[in-house]
Amino acid sequence: MRDVAIVAYAESQRELPVGQTETLMLLPVVAEALERSGVDRKDIGFTCSGSCDYLTGGVFTFVQTLEAAGAWPPISESHVEMDGAWALWEAWVRLQEGDVDTALVYSSAKPAAIDHDQVLALQLDPYYLSPLEPERAAFAALQAQAYMARTERTEKDLAEIAVRSRRDGKANPFAEVSGDFDAAALLAEPYVASPLRAHDCPPTNFGAAAMVLVAGDLAKEVCQRPAWIRGIDHRVDPHYPGVRDLSRVPSAELAGRKAGVGAAPIEAAELCALYTHEELMLREALGLGDEVIINPSGGPLCLNAPMVTGLTRIGEAFRQINEFGKGRTLGHASAGPCLQQNLVCVLEAE
């Protein structure tokens, strides 16, 4: 296998101008990632994007966003109808072929034009579940109840995760932080779907992110402290929630094992835990102890742009190595109801 490293990452600002299109969101983000990478745009060997037209409310918007990447002269390009983390996976696989040494990965989200719950219901069983159009929080609450019944975790444990995430997110210029920093005050709020309250659930934001991957010795030439992808894997649990144990996440456990999470200590982990209980479940599945710093950026509870959140987690894991001197970090992405699909990416410094 070829050594592949992330050498640059950029994401959109928290506050965007009114009427901003996905292409306009991506233009400065892609330009910033390329500038930081030291790789000229014309030298990018492969480009891969992740997004979802359903969530944008448009038609073939992923084709329009190619303008941000620079599609002329013609480029080698691909797209996944998934979170950008899966575009990263495809780019990593493409670099393993050996005929190109650089890749640009990006993703974007503008989910304001549609009913988010209604669209996400389309990914459910088309006969029994999708016609009910259940809200996202309802499914998450079912999983939270199952997990808490098995482990005897309490709502206070969930509130404390929300408080910590908000405190960490306050230092992140890209995060959106508001509300109480006191667990008791949060627990006094009404339920959204028992046992989840508003602080247990993610916001829904606009956003865009981009990163540059480089293979081999070239990564050392263009970046002083690249983050090497030492393991990456993704797995999926059964489609129908009723046929799996919702209190566990076997796909995350398997992906973590295949990615080599347990081969050496993890210093910091960015988990795509959209709901507070998901952080506890993922820590258990991935074997992350109390010594591991979880979501130092504040995580999805402070900033959640659908189709970008997973790529952001890997980008933040990269930043922990590139900017903050960590030696080994983990980035995680998820998709589907109740943590159905999970991608794990282990990064290491040289």
C-alpha cells in the first residue's frame, strides 16, 4: 500500500452571505486548501466530491460545484452521493493505483431549501418506515433508550457531554455555540423525543470543506507536518433498524478494528456523534478510554453541515496533528439512521 497523507484542510466560515450558493461557498474553501497544500491546482491528479442533491433541493448541483474545483481543462473527477468522508475514501483508493500522486477532496451542504426530516426518511425501508416520515430525533431517541437501558447511563451523562462540547466549541471560530453551560439547567428543558432534549441534538448548518491528499515523499516536500493515513475502513449495519441491536454499533467496532485503532494509543478523536448518546456508543465500539480527548473542536453538536460533518471530523483530526502537535488521532464519519454506516480513519504524524 502507498503511504498517503493529508497535507491541507480548509472549511467555510460560520457566517455566510445571504443567497450563497454551494459553488460560492466552495470557491474560497477549495482555493484556501490548495494554497495551504503547496500543490498547484493544475497538478491535482484526481478530484472527488461528496454531497446530496436531495438535501440541497436542487438538480445536479454537484456538477455545478465543479466550477469551484476548476474543471477546465478537463480533469479526472468523481462524486459520491454521501458525506465527503466517503469521497476521501475514494480518493485514497485512487491514489493507491500509483499513476497519480495528488487528490483534492471536497464536500458542501445547503440544506435550507427542504424539510430535512422528510428527505432523510427516504433512506428508510420504503414499505413500512419511510411512509411514516419519522423525525430524525425519534429514531435517535429509540437508540438512546436502548443504549441507556443496557448500560445504566443517565440523562445527566448526556447533558455533561453537551456542556463539554459547547465549552470546547466556544474556542472554535467555525462552531456555533449558544445556550447554557450548566448540566442542571439543560436537564430542566423539555424533551424533543425522550430521553433527548434540544442540547442532545445537532444544529443544521450550511457549510463546505476541502482537503488535499498527497502520496509518498511528495507529501514531505509540500507539508512540514503531514498527517499520514495509517488505516481507513468503513462498514455498514443492516438496513432495517428492527433487525439489529440498537444499543451497539458493530459496524463501527469492525471498521475501527480494520483501521487499526487499537494498534497504538489514540490521543484525540473526532467522532461524528450527532446526538450525545452516540458519543458514548462510539467510544465503547472503538475502545476509546477516558484518556482520549473527544471532539476537541466541539464536534457536530456545535457545527453540523449535512454531507460535510464527517469530512470535517477527519479535517479536525488532521489539525490536531498538523497544528497542535498530536502524534496519533482518529477521524470518524457516520451515515444512515442510528449510526448504520461508519467510517474510521486513523492518522499519524511522521
